[in-house]
Amino acid sequence: MLDLPKDLQQKALGRQKYIYKDQEIYEWEQTIDEVHIYIKPPKACLPKYKDQVLKQLGPGQTLPKLEVEIKSGHIKVGIKGTKPYIDEDLEKTCVASDSIWCIEDDELHIILQKGLKADVWPSVFKGHGGVDELTKAEIQKKLLLERFQEENPGFDFSNAQFNGMAPDPRTFMGGVKYLSLIHI
């Protein structure tokens, strides 16, 4: 059995960072059903700073509002009335009607419902690189264990381990019970 360093295993289980020009643009992680994106919005868009921002506004100025547009293959994120901060095609397809966003813990949290259950996303957006092969293998293991737990709720897979590479969680042993969540 190949024992990977604990830090690599933790990286695969936690948030992946997308860094551009030495600046963190967003973090993301995935489950069997969802892709989660975390973005730090400007403080002026956070409800807890509303009173401070209102004091700084001049006559005719309004509070900045976040604008998030989720389509099955594309996302736009920005402040209403300005150029989007993110305006990118998704790496894979999501179910836009079942995807949501909210502000929690001073972060914009976007939750995308995967178009194909248990599909491993190598990255969130096209052209944003992807996780390395070892991290991808660890993510596959994580999603496969989630699938096993979902299909066998009476069993505990929390200490399960794989020997070698984990198979694709979407197609292994005949695939998940329902492959597509996309409403056509």
C-alpha cells in the first residue's frame, strides 16, 4: 500500500486554493454531490460592515451589492454595476437551478450541484489549472468512500483505506444509482 504524507491527504480532503499573480482568488472543495467555492468579498459587501460603509457614502451613493450569476456551464461574480471579478466557464456542468450562494463567515459561499453525481472535478473553472495527480487520487478516494457510505448507510467507512489507486467513484461497479442530475 502506498502511504502518502498526511499533509497531502489533508490537502485532498480540504479546500484547494486558486492563486493568480501571488493572490488567492478563491478556494474550493467537492463532495459526491456538490462543488463549493469560497471567495473573500470586499468588506463593503458584508452585512456586518453595513453601518461603517453607510457612514462613508456620499449623497446619492448606495451600498455595493454582490451579484452572482450561476448557469450550467458558467459563473459570474462581482459587484453590481461593475465588471465581474470572476466571469468564467466551469470545468464541468452543474445544475444551475439547484445551485445557490450565500454569505457566511465573511465569505461568499457558492454551492454548485454537480451535473453528474460523483464526478471528480479537477478544477472549478476551465483554464485554472487543476489539482495534481496525487491530490486527484486522494479526492477520488474521498468521493468513493462518500458513495459507499451513501449506498450502505449501516456501515462505517471512516477508517477504510485503499490499496493502490482508487477507481473512478462515478463509474466503479456499475456507477452511481442515478448518473445525471441535469434536467433536460
